[in-house]
Amino acid sequence: MQNIGHYAQSIVEQFSSILNIPISITDNEGKVIGSTDNNRLGSHHIATSEVTRSGKMMFFTKEQTADLVNVLPGIAAPLRFQQETVGVLGLIGDPLKVERYVQFVQSHIEMMLMENHRSRTVASQMETMRDFFKRLSIFKEKADYSNLHRYCELHGFTLGIPRRSILLDIQSSDDARPSNEQTHTFNHEEQELYICLKNLFIQNELDRVVPLTTGEWLILIADHAEEKTLMRKRLELASDKLRNFLDARDIDNDFVFSFSDPSSSIERLIDDYEHCRRAVMIARRHHVQQSIVSVDDWNLLSHRVDEITLPAQRTLDNHIEKLMNHVNGTVLIESFLVYCDEQLNMSQAARKLYIHRNTLLYRLQQLQDVLSIDLNSFKQCTLLYLALKKHQYFNEAT
């Protein structure tokens, strides 16, 4: 049952100031919880039980209330929420004069009850998802995988399903963002954004939207065998709609989406979140002029080689594994390494490999398609060259 006690007084003050008539609100047990006369707060209203029982509006004239305690002339109308009477609205004065205001005030209060319930429900969902992901991270830090898996099952988070991590970072004008450890109550603006993101991304019960810190949202979607190009197009469409949403509410629309490849294990999903955060940080730091980046984006990886720590190294390893698994992988790697050794000179590299220039061009195009790398970028070529050389060295050493 909806409890209106904590904001009944503010409702009374709001409508009384507009209509310039005395108003009261009682709960469904007859206790006055809102009144323009503060002396009546907490007192018992005997007529409430009859209005609650009948569910109908009642009129009280001056003559009818002469012998009744704490009952004033006016109209008492039930306040209903989800088919239940949760309180009684009282408009005080000559019934013939205040009757015209009853439906207006009654309907507005009932709408406020519904909106308050919706807001509390959404906030509860958000808190549940935030706490769920926070607990997963704690379990992973402690390597407590048995409890981690049990916790997922308890919350209906199906394991073993490939999911793609998408991180949305909305730049805040306030540099001081609360950490995950701080208690944060979700305001109306954040609740609306949560609903917006659910409408944009949730397609089935396996998908999740997780509010993290202020301005940071994690979206976990079950992989629908989408190619990276299709995923990027989907994010472009979502970006347009999100930008319209933020503009309509006069919210700063400086945001970045980062996304990962699908992962089936919960441990990898948590790692993917960290990789997405890292991708956003590099994109922000180097003022990358794009609102969508992937964790294996060559443009990001090539910004600063000295930032290639463990997450970035795993991304490079994934690229090399993809190349090694290609039917023509060994040839493509050899051709690329020679091409780099010859200072990116196509003709010299072709002669070194004893192949036609067009054959080398075709091989490099194949490699470019497999890795989505820009071979016209010196930085990206250097990064791949160093990664392949490192891989080659470890293979020879073992």
C-alpha cells in the first residue's frame, strides 16, 4: 500500500496556496497527516472510516458537523492507489463552493501517488543493479568464485551466456564524482536516464543496465551474433537518441560509449568493464574526436605505447590470436613484418618476398580486414609490429 504520510503536508501547502482554501489529508486509518491548520496534525478524523469503507465522496454541511468532533464543513473524497483507498482528501468550506475543486485536487494527488511509486520502484531497481555489480567485483577481488557464481544464480543472472559490455561515460560538469563505495541516491534525472537506456538497449531478460558512479553506466547485452560494424551502427543510433534525450533536458551531452567483445564468464565480464573504462580514459585524455570506441580500437592503442598494461596487452593478444587462426595467417604475418622492415615501402617488400606488388597489396588488405587496423597509420603499424615481434620472440624461446 502506498504511504503518503511523508509528503502529505507539502501537498496540502501546495494546493492550499493555489486555491486559497483550507485542505486536509488523512491516512486510511483517520490520522490527519496534512493540514493547513497545524494544530490538527496527528489528530483523529472520525469521518475517514466511512469514506474509506464506501469509497465515495461525502458532503458535510455546517449543520451536520455542529455536533461532530474534529469534523469541519466541506467535502471528503477518497484518495485511491491501485484500487485501494490509501487516504482521504478534505476540502474545507461551504460544500457548494469547494465542490468544483475536488476532482482537480483529487486527480492530481492520485497522479502524484503513481509517480512517486514509479520513482521509488525505478530507484529500487537501480540500487539493486548497482549493489549487484559492486558485490560481483568484491567477490572477484577476493577470488571467491563459488560465492560469485552462487550470487549470480540468486539474482537471476544466467551464467554462460555471451554478453557484450558497453560502458557509457557522460562527462559531468562537476569533477568530483562519488566513488562506487559511497552511498548515492538516484535523483529524478538519473531515473529518467536509466529508463531511456533500458528502452535503447534492453531486448530480453538477459540484458542489464547497471548505474555505477555518477555519469557512468554499464550495459550488459546478450550477444546476438552482431559483427563489430553492426554493433557500432547500433551504438550510433543509440547515440543520436541519447543526445536528443539529453538536449531536451538541458543536460551536458558530452558522452563516450566504449564496448568490448562478448564474454561468457562473469570474471571476464568484470575485466571487460575495466577495459572499457580504460578505453574511455585514454579517449578522454587524448581528446579523441569520436563518441564510440572499442576496447581493441587501434587508434586508442596507438596513442601511447607506454600505456599498454595488462588489459591492453590482452587486447593485442586477442588480435594476434585472431590473425594466427586465419587460414592464411602465417603468410599475412610474414608479409606484414617484411613490409614494416622495408620502411612501409610496398615495392621493396614485394621484392624481398619474391611476390608481385599486387599480391602483397592483397595480403595487406586481408590483414587489414581481419584486424580492422589502419595500415596507413604509422602508429598502428608500429604497435602491431612490436606485438608480433614480442609474440614471435616468446614462441622461439619456448
